[in-house]
Amino acid sequence: MRRALISVTFLLAVTMLVGFTRPYSDLAEYKRLPQETRISRLQAAAEDLYRRRRYEDAIVVFDTILALDESDLKAKLWIAKARTEIKRERDELNKQERYRRYGQLIPKTKDHLLDDKELGYFEVRYSEPKPYVPPVRKIRPPASEAEINAQKQKAEKSGEAADYFELAMLHWSKKEAEPALKAYFKAVSLDSEVLAQDDEQLLMTVSSEVEKRIDGGKVSAGEYLDSGKLLMVQGELRRAVNHLVKAAELDAKTRQEASDILLTLIESPQIELISAPPDLLGFRQAYVFDKDADTVYVRVTLIPKKRGQIVPVDITIPADAVDKIEVKSKDAVMAFGKPGVDNALRIWAVLPEKEDEFAEYELRLALNIDRKILNYIELSNYSLSLDMPDNWSFVIGSEFNFSENMPKGEYEKNLEGVQISGYHLPVSEGKGPTLLLSDFKEPLPRQVDIWKIIETGGEGIVSNLF
């Protein structure tokens, strides 16, 4: 009887476990959230624990944030605060225990309770509590136009950061934010140490005003531009890039200034903090000679890492041979060409923001080649691994430009005088054809859709090879 009762109890327990054990959906959903959202929620929870004086629990949550992003400065600062509070509470308890045992805080004889070298001695000071009164911030009176003009001339003559900073403060005394920021940014570009002299809190005041307008919704391109520049000065590079990109998208007038700032960032070592080579899903390029112009069309499908908005893409063409890079898709706001490894072209593509955590982008770029600098062109690509089939190079032109020396591709097609040769690069381990530009003299005999050829050419070949 007892054995039967035990068996029935075991079966009921198993049934309950089967019925109620299921994946915790909230946790599964949490793992799908963007990292920024997860860190934000963890930060709020940890600060709440800190305010409730649960310092040890708060440190555990802050450590979790650092596990997600080891460079999170805010979490490190809160951990330091929490440990300080833990030490303060421990010292208070130690003082109370000493006072209870000895009637004073400086014992006549040492005891085994604590190590005095580590703890130190405490002295009692009795005083009436005083309310905290913040120091009065000095605000200079509004400057006159004569003072501003004189300081402007002095700054332009000396070129010193301190003089431009003083000019910014004179404008700010009259609450002229735009010229004040212009002089301020000039001073910072000359010497970033001038930030420490901002007693008038120009940067913080203007930044908070701009952020309020952005949080409110309808924001102009100029406001995004100002916010981007302010964030750059404050070192918040990711948000700065985001706001500069929005400024460039909204208005052509702010586009050039935003472009200049982003180019300066790309040329600085700081770009390594916010950019990384993306995950490439597909790469296709095509050389076309038409209307006395040599052009390489590039179509790249990619996913940025950590939702970065500036990504590098390497092309096996000498950087100094590329006259201009034209953006031909909405998935890129602008693109800059800079020398990469062995002077090969490295394209820095600036991407618009997308809400998806693993957003996919399709870049379409047209590279204008200077034939006076480059005699031949190599259409290789070693960026994709060999197990990625979407890796092609095409040559598109008049059939009269294709000599017998032209290597045959895996894909060959003639469309009423337009010859298309497609080279599937995984077959040759990334090595593409090398073309003499002097062989290409005849323009296309008729208009064709280059992007359609790049996108659809060779699709049947891929299915046969893989």
C-alpha cells in the first residue's frame, strides 16, 4: 500500500512538472532586445537597488552591465559609489562598537576587533547642522558689440584656443547661442583642455535645451546638427554620429557641414571606438566603360556590428585612382574613400538608422576611375569567405571591346551587342580578372540596366555550383 502511494505521488509530481514547466517567454523576449535597451533597464534596476541601500545587490547588477559592455563608464562609477557607501556603513558600525566598548572613539589600548592600520582613528566633532547653500555662479554682464568685435579680431590674429573661448563666452553673455557655439567649437578644436574653463556652463545649458527639443518630437536639421556637434565635444560618439546623419538626411544645407564633421571623425583614431568591419552577406562588382568613362559599380549586402552607422568596405582598386564615389541607394547616406592596406581603397559608408537589431543594408556605389592614373584594373574580392556563394565580378561593355585574351567567365551572355562576362570568385578563391583599360574604347551600343545585370547575372550558375 505504501509503495503504491509513493508511485502515485511520483506520477502526480511528474505530471505537474510537465504541465507547468515551459520556456520563460519574458526571458526569451528579453534576450531579443537590443543591447542598449537591456543595459538601460539593468541600469534603472541597479540604481533603484542603490537608492534602497541594497548596495551589494546593486553591484551585482552593475557587474552584469559590464559583462555586456566592459567600457560602460556609468556602471563603473556607480560601482565605485556603492563600494564607498558599503565602506562608510562598515566604518559607522565600527565606530559605534568602539564607543560602546570604550566610551570613546580613540581606545587607550588596541583590541582584536579591527586592524587600526586599515581603519585609522576617528575623532568626534560636535556642531549644529547647516543647510547646504550652493555657491553663487558668476554670470558676466552682457558684452557690448565693441568688446565682441575686439575679441574676435584678437582671436583671428592669435589663433589661440583661449582667445576663441573668451569670444564664445562674450557671445554667450548675450545668449547668442549660434555664434557662441561656433567660437566654442573652434576653441575645442585647437585645445580640448579649454572645456575645463566653462564656468558659465554654455555646453551643458545648450545641450540640455537641444535634447529637450529632440525628445519633444519635431526637430529641425539644424538642431540635430547642433546636438551632433555638442555630443562630439562631450565624447558621446555613437549618438553624435546618429544625430549628424539625421541632420544630413533632413536638409541639404546641413549635409555638407555634417559630412565634414563625419569625415574628420573617420580620419581620427576615434573611429575605431564606434566602427568595425561588418558581416558581409554578398558582394558584387562590375566594370563598365561607357560615354568615355570608366566606372566600377559595387553592390554590397551587409549587417553592421553593434548597430554601428559607419562601416568600412575594402575594394581592390588603388585609392588614388578613384576620382569620386557616388551613392546610388537609400541604404547609405554618404560614402568616403580613403587609402587602406597597401593603398587599396577603403570605403567608409555612413548608414541611416534602422530599428531592427540585426538590420540588413544593401549598398550601391559607383566608383569613377581615372584612366590617367590606372592602366589596368583587377576585379578581385577577398573580403568574403569561400563558403559564401554571392561573390561576383562582372565586365559589361560593347562586344568589340572583348578581345580573345579576355578570360572566359562562369557566366557569359550577349544582349544585342552588349557583352556580359561574370566571374564567380569562390571558384578562384577570390581572384578576379585583370583588365587592360586601353582595350575598352567603344561605349555601350544601347542603354542597359547595370544594377539589374549585377543583381540577377549568374544566379543559375550559383545553384548549379553549390
